[in-house]
Amino acid sequence: MLASMQIFRVVDLLHGAIMILDIIRLPYLYKNDGNDVFTQTSVSLPNGSAVDWGDYNNDGYLDILINGSSPVVFKNNGDGTFTSISVSGCTGYGGGWGDYDNDGDLDIHIAGYSGSRLFRNDGNDTFYNTGINWGGSGYGYSSFCDYDNDGDSDYAFYSQNTDDSYSASSVEGLPGLHPSHATMAFGDYDNDGYLDYLTSGETGWGYSTHSLLRNNHN
């Protein structure tokens, strides 16, 4: 079934489930049946440009963040169903989970049309707009990471500038990628204990590039 689809982006594979955005950005949720077999569930999800797994309420069930015209959290009810929770005050393109205030629960970062914003998890299924805005406009792509190993979450994002050029948060050595055709990831590729930075995407239509930046600890 998966082989016949036009897959736009495989977003995550975790705890026996897979989330797929197809070429028209419709999210589908597939259940892992074992023996390399995935079956599409009946869970209905809205159009989106970015999705991310995260257990924001620490109940042991993975919840879903979907960002498109506006971010929506889908709370996992533990019985195969999800309850939608709107996150107001921002429209965006990219987004994901991260515990920026180190209080033990996952917060939300959104990058996109109205800038790159941060929403604090206040419990009881509420997310508070902190008012923090890193700027940027248009499309965006973002991620949390602790790149300097100081125990708190740092933030990286690509954004579309007002002149339709693209920037990488002023990180030296990174190309300007089209955020709607780009992705980023952090990982310790040289096993030195520090996260390195990988990007992949297009500098323009049909022109692709990949960049790996080693973390020099300074």
C-alpha cells in the first residue's frame, strides 16, 4: 500500500506507528501490524505542512502536532482516537515539540507566516503564547536541540525573508534553502558528545544541496 503512494515526506516512525504526508499534504496514520506490514487507520487528520510526535501530557501515549494554516494538537485518548486542541495566536509552516523551560512537559515551537513563536505547555491541555518571536516571515522550518550541552533547549529555524530570499538564522556556512523544500536534523555523527547539524533541500527549483556542520564546542 505504501509503495503505491506518492510520498512527500515520511515524518516519523515511533512506538509502532508511522505518519505520512503525501504529495498534497494529507496526513495519514498507519498502524504497525508487525512483519513489515502497516495498515492505514481511520483516524481523520487535517491538511498540514509539518507533523511531529510527542507525549505533551506525560500519560504514556504519543500525541500529534500538525501545523498548516494554523497549528492543532491531537491528544491521544489511548483507545485509537484523538481529540483536537487548537493553538491560537500563530499561523505557520514548520513546528514541533521541545521542553524549552525544562519543567518536564513538552512545549510547542512554530515557524512560518507570522514569525517563529513559542507556546508554553501550561497543563490541562492549554498552550500559552509566550510572545517570544524570533522574526522571519513566509514559510519556515524549525527544530529544538541542545547544541551547547548546557541542559536547555536551543532553537534553529529556516525562514523566508520579506524579499523572498531564504536564510538560516544567521548560522555561518549554511546555504539559503527554500523552507518548503528543506529539512534539518541534529545528531552526533562523530561521537564527541555534541550535536552536529545536517540540512538538506533546494536553493531554488531543481537545485538541491546538503550541508553537514560539525559542532566545534565553542
